[in-house]
Amino acid sequence: MLRVGVIFGGRSGEHEVSVMSARSVIQGLDPAKYEVFPIGITRAGQWVHPDAARASLTAGHVTGPEQASLAILPGQAENSLQPMGGAAALPAMDVIFPVIHGTYGEDGTLQGLLEMANVPYVGAGVAGSAVGMDKALMKSVWQAAGIPQVPFLVFLRKHWEKEPEAIAARIEKELGLPVFVKPANLGSSVGISKAKTSQELHEALRVAASYDRKIVVEQSVETPREIELAVLGNDEPEVSLPGEILHGREWYDYRGKYFETEGQKTIIPADLTEAQVKDLQKLAIEAYQALDMNGLSRVDFLMSKDGKFYLNEVNTMPGFTPISMYGRLWEATGLKYSDLLDKMIVLAQERFADRQRNAVEAELAPSP
């Protein structure tokens, strides 16, 4: 039986969503195959021992008791998770499943820590996670790869604070209104605003700047269809059927995704021609490989009225709540939820084994 550590919570605006996702993952892991250890991370960054973390799955957020804490140690694959404050010892984990969305979890920081601890983990590696999380870097890579996107601009918070009027004027001149204003490094639509007027633009920039030092501004597509695909795999990824989200709102914001879901509808597979499906699947694989993804990702597109596809974003650790699209897309494609989780764990082990093949000492040429 494999021991799986499921990490959730974290220092992110998506803390509660992570807890919901972890609850779903833990319920979906076959108890005949896995011994599951829930590991919580509080908003302050404290790691919480499974004995205390289990209650957080019900509470909906991770609290940090003085006792029953954990530390993770680099270079200690067999004993990387060390209890603190008198907590019970833990066995070595065979795989870590980091179900953390957003900053300090999905952005390469946690992945780097797990690499240093030398343990297998589900999902993208350090580089793929970091670039996939940073919308500014992500869009630059896709731009270099020639993948279609809407026009966009990137600004630093420091520059916006110095010249707010000049930056707003540039946005209106180059992109026009309406636009979407986003913090570069958050997901689940946290901190994102649609600005239709100059006044709304200033407020949207303020909101985005409160979450991140980098701000991404995108030209709006008029009444787009929102199409999502799920990608699964390492060097030879597979892609699901596309699904479409009908949300009954002006745009698919954070509340609409997780809390105010009345009127929301998903169509899987999306009502598209066979040629359109093939085009989307090809673009999804190209986007995935351009960012050097591993394990899994959800790739999101916008479809304009005239049938053009625009790559919107990639989510390296998509939601795993009961209403989240990633699992539902694979269910519709023929892969049930429990089998999907099995496959992600196998992919984590395969990538770990492949990484262990890398030489760590320089091979010197023979002396002449």
C-alpha cells in the first residue's frame, strides 16, 4: 500500500478552495491502495501534522495549533517530514500530492522544497509550475511559440504607483476598453476585474496591485465562449474532450466558480465541430509542452463570435472540488475519477524515477 501525503491550504487567496479540493482527492483515493496522510498549511505558512490537519478538512480552513506541527527537511527522503512539538512520528511518504492552488504552492516554491527533500510529487516541476503560475511569463512563452492569444500588456505595481494616469492612458490607447485586469500570480479568478470605464480601470488596477507586484491587462473578447480541456501526462501527454462553461454571469469570477453557482451549466463535450475539437486539442498540447508541464494541467481557451480560439491560461493544479472541470472532463472522456488519481500518482513516480537518472557529478574527460 502506497503512503500518500496530501498537502492543502497554504499562504494563498485560494486557501479555502484548496481545502475543498483536498477533501475531494482524499475521498477519491482508493483506501485499498493508499494510506493517506492529510498535511495542512496555515495561512501563516505553518505545516500541520495529520493528527490535527484532519479537522481542517471539515472546518474548511487550516488552523495552526501550537502542538502537532511538521517541518520538511531537505535531503532526507526517508524522513523528510519531521514532527515538532511532541507530535507522533510519520512514516516516509511514497508520493506527495500537493493540492495547493495559487502562491506558495502552485508557483514552484513548494515544488522546489519537495525536490530538495527528494520525494516524488504530483504535478508540474519547478520551472513549469513557476511559469504556468506567472501569467506574464506564461504569455511571453506562448507568444514566442506562436500560440494565439488576445493582446495584452504587463505592468509592475511600483510603476503603476508612480504613474497611474500614464499607465491607464496607455491601456486605453493600446487595448481599448473593456479590459480584464489580473494579478500575475493568482488563480481561481481571485483579484481579477473587468473594467469597462476609466474609473473602473483605475479601481481594477488597484485591486490587482493589492495581490501582486505584476499586473496583466488583457483586451476583452466580446461575449466569448469559454472552453476548457484537461491534459494528463509527462513527455507524451493526452488531452480530454473539450468542455464549455455557461455561467450566467458577465464573466466567470471567483464567486461564480465556487460559491454562487446557481444558473451555472457545463456542457461536456462542448458543442463544436470535429475539426474545432482537433484544433483545440492540438493547441492544448502545444501550450502544455511549451511550458514544460508534467503530470496534469487544465488549459483554458476563449472562442470569439467569429470562431477564433485564443489561449487564455493554464492551471498547473486545477481545482478538484466536486464541481471542478478537470475531473469532469476526464470522466466524460472515459477516465473515472479514482482512475485519474491513480494515473497522476503513477506519473509522479515515473517523473521522479526519470529525474533520478540525471548525473550529479561531472564526468571528466580522460587526461591526454
